[in-house]
Amino acid sequence: MTSPSSIRSSLESVLGPEAVRDDPETVAAHAVDGVPPRAVAFPGSTNAVAEAVRLCQRKRLAVIPWGSGSKMAAGFPPERFDLALSTARLQRIVDMDTANLTVTAEAGVRFKTVQAALSGEENRCYLPLEDPVTPSQEEICPERENRGCFIPMSPPHSRTATLGGIVAANSSGPTRLLHGLPRDLVLGVRYVTPAGEVVGMGGKTVKNVSGYDVTKLMIGSQGSLGVVCEITLRLLPLPERTGTELFAFDRREAACRFVDRVFESPLLPSAVELLNHRACALLGPEELDRPAGGTWGVALALEGVEEAVTRMRETFGKMGEARRARVRLQLEGEAHARFWERYGHLEETMEEAWPNLITIHPVYPISEYSGMAARVDALDAVCVLRAGSGTGRIHLLPPGADPEGPEKLLPVVERILEACVRTGGGLTVERAAPAWKARLPLWGPEPDALALMRRIKDQMDPDRLFSPGRFVGGI
Amino acid sequence: MDRKPWIEQIEEIVGPDHILTSDMDRILYGYDASLAKGKADAVVLPGDTDEVSRVMALAHRERIPVIARGSGTNLSGGTVPARGGVVIHLSRMNRILEIDLPNRTATVEPGVITLDLQNRLLRDGFVYAPDPASQKVSTLGGNLGENSGGPHCLKYGVTTNHVLGAEVVLSDGTVMWTGGKTHDSAGYDLTGLLVGSEGTLGVVTCMILRILRAPEAVKTMLAVYDSIEDAGNTVSAVIAEGIVPATLEMMDRVVMQAVEASVQAGYPLDAAAVLIIELDGMVDGMERQAQKIQAICRRHHVREIRTARDDAERAKLWAGRKGAFGAITRLKPSYMVGDGTVPRTRLPGVLKRVLETGEKYGLLIGNVFHAGDGNLHPLILFDERVEGELERVKAASSEILKICAEAGGTISGEHGIGLEKLEEMHFVFSEGDLAVMRQVKKAFDPKGLLNPGKVVP
């Protein structure tokens, strides 16, 4: 067994003293399920990550990659944990190619940082720089109406989440309805394999069938196959207009019928979210959940050209009226942005009041959302269901002072799992206190292809050094 | 012919009517739409997953290569039995098993023709978005194997963005499901690995596809240019203006002339290039967007803009594009099609170098391609009977891929690597990258029996 100080000194010899810490505070801050690492490394480049991983390989040290830590509560407690490999110093935005609608950034860059940088990006001149000879140069960059781009994602933990973490967890939010999952938006990754080799997969083009799509394998692999260090994402031009329509209904059934009508229409909202009354109270303006209790809310995100957004507002407004919506609120500009910002920060908002909450990410065929809503209705939970995407988030709230409180939630999770499995889906537990994890179906039902997944892990990480035991089936 | 003992065992599995062993058949299944050729030991046409599984288990025991194929429209040698073996032709497994409108999925067998599913869905007002030009003939299983693209991928993504789940038979005959009707599944994204793996990881026997509501409105325009640079700059300018159309397709004069001789789509014969620009989605604001695009075209010296007034006119504009590869053989008996992809701002420069490469090797090159996503399809025309010409074609083709790789692009956007681009894999991947791909292969197919000699050098 390597002693902590020798881990630090050997890492220091390859990374430099400023890049390694093993003081109690740092180590405690990087604990996974209560298990602290023996040291934390903060490599400053992809090559430095590779150096650190090669050292771990030689010394057989177990590694868990670490971004902002926002999603570290998912998964089984680690079998072994020697080194937390932080991406905190991988902070470069490598290439903002807005003319090609791609951005490449290092894994430690926060999502909101890139998003902010992109929205202000003015350099959208699209002339090939290596070949600037064109007779009509002055006409090529005309006065442009469009101001910037964005990464079409709306991930949870939006204030802190890093690009690396979003990719490692295939983490998605409300606008996946229109724009898809990280797996649809990540064009390429550069990562360090468990053997310490820097490899690059995918690239800057949307179309790419050169060799196996290993990028897909890395997306959602939860740090079990290496460290993602650099990511290339697909961008979209900022829409001409954005906005939000919020509705509250007295009855769940009315809310669901309204949602059904939205999907039957030819209109294309970018998110259709069904909120139980507790979610309404936490997220919405006060009017949304008054009188409290019993309410179900529907939040629609709209984006597109002026005319399309106007029509959606009008049509959805009429549909809401027909279903006797008790409240209708229209958000624009700042209010619209703030609402979805709160949305992305929901779990953090609850942390203080309910430190022991259990967060579930249910998965079901998209038409089953109303059944899922019915199931959630009786629970004490904050719940948002992603209608049209077959998922959502259920935050189960343990009864306050009752020390047995959390205990009572375990069968609730089982029942939700059963319901999802009956429809052909499953669930993952994104957050639960370590003490209960042994009794929770953390990754849902065993995947049919688990044996093949194990073979992939055996091929790529034969010594089981990366996040050992944490992923599906204890991979 | 030396009749191999295992052939009888296969006969027992699929029945004597569903195995082909004549010399003629073995040669017929020895090629695809590329220039590569091979010869199968036998061709098997299984009727269901169980038969596929039993045939593969047998091949595994006997260590016989297995090559799955659909219609064989692929363009890189992906379905050529390079080392002999059993060709599993999936054409009998061509049922649309379920269309689940509430859940927006279609469950199909791999032998379903792409257009058949699309036509079936349109009756309900839905679409399956990927639209490879070969959709009239190509199968959905083949589309999965090659991660096929098509004009509408600019807006909607390629095949991999539309496959939710797959039933796959592994090389030892094991059958398993990856993914399903839901959009998220816990565990590694094996479906994502299978798509585009060119039949080297497993044989997909059932697939769950994502379907979308058909767009409310479509607007198709043809923009005619006297210079190819102007057309290329228009493409970048449209995107830079914040408009992502459903398609942005380009064709040059060589291709237009061939197309006109073949399908009479009404393209002007004296123009240097045309763009097919299509908008789709909600009707609101579409007219304004179209006008904005037309203004951009005019800024880039467009000669003429035609707008399709109805479905018939729209179909005519597209007929030429979709029939371009076929039409090109009117000019020369053979062609080799490239599939390099570059960041779209690099298109004008790369295009110029492609044409220079043609001149250097004394070869005529036509260009028809998905300009919006930087996916080039240079068609190098030649006559195989002319001595030394094929060698020059291969050299030119490789050089063009090198140009694409150097421009920050890649060597295949939608046609795959197959046999033809194995060497060029080194243009874009390091030994370390390839080593990871070999690990993937080993996890799926440890004996290396599935479509051997393809994709990864």
C-alpha cells in the first residue's frame, strides 16, 4: 500500500507541487460517497492528465475524475479511491468557431462560462482565413442581424456543471425535447485512456463515420473509461426570439390533457415541462402555486423566429383557456432567463432544506408521462416531468425530524422503478445518502447487454482503475 | 465447386431455398457500389433473428467470416466479402413490426427499404428524418451499419441520432438488446457504437427508430450561380446569418450536365453551380426567412433563384440531386465517389484544391455534395478499361482525403471506411486512437469473424 505522502510526492514529481494536494480540507471536499481520496491532483493540461494517469497505472492507484462535483452522488460507493483527478485547471476555451457552429473547450470549463462567452461572440466572419482573396470581400461580411450562438443544452446544476461532467453523465434538461441529448450534440472528445494515452475521437464536423464512434461510448460512461479532457460541441445561432408560457391547472388530468394537445399541434416548443405543486412553488412566480397544493403546472419554453413564437403564445394560450387553466403567465427577457436558470439550479435550492433528499431520474416511453404524473401525485416530492422526452426528475423529500424518515423512501423508489420497468423503461438514482445506497436500485434494472458492457470495461480498463465499482452492474 | 460441410448445416437452419452457393451467386454478392470486389463462400437469407443467431453460432464454431448486408448500395466496400465467408443477406427480414405514434417510434427489421418506411409514416403525418440519396433501394439495417446521412442531416442529424435501440446478434450467436423505446438507458451507449460500425461488431436484427412529426411547411429553392466560389460563400453566409436550413446542397456543372441528360430536372446547363436550399418547420416566418436567404444569395451574385410552387416542382428539383450518382455514368462508365468532410467555412478553399487535384491527375471530377455540413462528394470519372486510369483515380481520391484531413475535417462523412479508406484512417487517427477502436472490436468480436478486414486498419 502506497502511503499518502508518497502518492503526493510521486505526483508532484510529474505535475509540479502546485498541482497536488492532500491536506484534510481538500481531500474531504473531494470525497465520494463519504470515501475521501488519498490525494487530489489538479493537472493543468491534457498531457499533464496523461502523466498523472500513467503514474496511477504504474502504482495501480484507483482514480475518479472530478469536475465540479455536482453529479458525484450518482452510482455505487467506490470500491477503491486513491486519487481524485480534478479538471478544475482545464479551463481553456480552445476554439470558438462560431462560423462553423462549433466550440471546443477543456473539460473543466463551466457550462455557463462557455454559454456566456458564446452569446457575446461577435466574430462570426465566415471567410476562410487561409484564402482571403475574393473580389467582393467587402460584401461578404455584411451588417449582420444575428448576434451570437449557444450550446443548445439546459443541464441540471447549471451554475456549477462543467462540460466534462455533462458529457460524462450525458446530462440533459428541458430543451432536450427540441435539441436532443449531449450524445446528439457532442461532435468529438479528446480523452486520456486508463493506460494514460491521449486519444482523440470525432472532430469538428457533424457528419463523421470514420471508424467506431467511440465518442458515444465516452458520453455517459461516468468516468469509468478514462478522463475526458477536451470536448467539441455543436452550436446553434441564438434564436431571434425566446419566451416562456406558464400555466397552472387545478387538476392533474387537465394539465395532462393540455400537454397532449400541445403535442398534437404542429407547433414546436423547445421544452414542455409538467410540474407538481411543490415544483411550482419552488420555481415559479408566486401566482403559479396559489392556493398551494393540488396544482399542476406546465412550463413551455419557446424559441425561434418572431412569427413562430407569437403564434405559439397565441395558440397555447387558447389551449390553456380551453382546459380551464387557473393561471397563465408569460415570461420574456430577463424573467424568462431567470425562470430557466432557477430550473437548472433546482436541486441545489432544495439541498439546504432537505439535505437527505433522494433524486430519481425516471425513464419511460414518452406517452407514459401522465401515468408517471399520477404516480407522483401522492408523494411528498418535488417533481418535474419532461413530457415528450420520457424522463424528468423526482426529488423525494424525507420527512423532516423523523430519524427513520429516509427509510420510508426506499420502498417508494422501488415502486417507481417497478412502474418504469413495466413500461419498458427504468431509472437511475442521481443522489442519495451513502448509507442507503446499498438498498437502492441505483442504476435501475440490469441492462440486457451488461455482459458486453463488462467486456468493454475489461478491454479498456483491465486493471479496473477508473471509478471502480461505481457504474452499472458494479463496473 | 468444393462444397463445404457446414453448408449443409446452414441449409438445415434456413432451409435449402434460402442459401445460395452457385458460382454466379457468390460473385453477385461479392461487390457493392464501390470498386472493391470479393467472393462469398455462401449467401444465406435468414427469415428471423433465431436463424441469424444459429447461422452465426455455427460460423463461430467453424471460424467462418460473416458479412451482413442489405441492398449493397454502400460506397466503400463495407459489404464486400474480402476474405470469403458467409454473406448474410437480410432482405427477407423486411417487416415494419410496429409504428407507435404516441411514443414516436417505429420498430423495424433491418431489411426494410428506407423509403418504404418513410412512405408508410407519411400516411400518418410522420417522418423518419435520415434521407440518404439511395433511400429508394437502401435498407434501414444498411443505414444503421453505415450511419447514413442525407441532405436533411444538416438540421436533423444523421442515422445515429434517430436510432433508439437495437437487437443485435454477436459473433458467437448471442442475442441481446441495446437501448429501447426510451431515450436514455443506463450503461454504455452500445447502440451508439453499433451505428456506423459497418457490420464489424454485430448483426442488427431489429431496430427501434425515432420518428418525428412531418414539418408543417416546406420551402424549396434553387439558386443558380456563375461561379462556384459564390455558391460556396453563400452557404457560409446563410449559416453566419443565424439561419440553419433543413438542407443546403450544391452541384457543379459537370454533375448538372449529366443529370439533365438523365432526368431533366430543369437545371441550367451553362451555370457553374446550383444550391438547393430547403427550409422546413412551422409556416410562420418562413417566407421572411426565405427572403433573407434570397437577399444573401443576391449579395453573392446569384444569377437566378427559383422557388418550388408545389410538391411536384419540389420533387423535380430534388430528382436531379437524388439521381446524380446514377446519372454521372452517362459521362464515363465508372466513377469513384469521395466522402471527405470539412468544417463548412473551409469548403471554398478545399473545393478549389479538389479541382486542382483532378487536373493534376488528368481526371474529370464532378461535385455534388451536402454543402451545409461540409460533406463533399467529388465524383472522379474514369474508364476502367483505360490502362493505369484506376491507379490514378485511387491516388487522386486518397490525395483529396488528405486535403480534407488537413483542413480539419475527416475522411468519411456518411459512406464509411469499408475497404477503400483503411489506409487513409492514418490521416485522422493516431496509433493510440486506433488501438482504442481495436479494443472495441475485441470486446464485441474477440475472434475477429465479423466483416473482417474492414474499418480499422
